[in-house]
Amino acid sequence: MRITQTIMGIIMILIGAYMYIQLRNENLLKKINSLPLIGLVLFGIMVLYNGLTSTCTISILLEDYLN
């Protein structure tokens, strides 16, 4: 599971960075909503962090509600 999370995190970050670079080169970044692109990179960072540290960041946020 950790290997899968690490690979998926890297893929999500790379796809987000590639799309950002392509949109910036074509001057289309101002014409589209970049919020989904930022969300993709942020979720990729979260998944990569989860894979590398073997912790679940969502469980830390929901700890008070689960107990």
C-alpha cells in the first residue's frame, strides 16, 4: 500500500506540474480555472506524504470526531 501511495503521489504531482507548464507556455492559464489543478497537486502531496511516512493525515484531522 505504501508503494502504491508513493507512486500515485508522484504521478499526481508530475501530471499537475506538466499541465501547469503547458498551460503557462500557451498563455491559457488566465483563461481557465486553475483551482482543480492546484487541488490535484495538493492531493498528490498528501498522498506522497502518506506513502512515505505511513501515516494517514485524514485520521489526524478527524481524531476528535472518531473517539
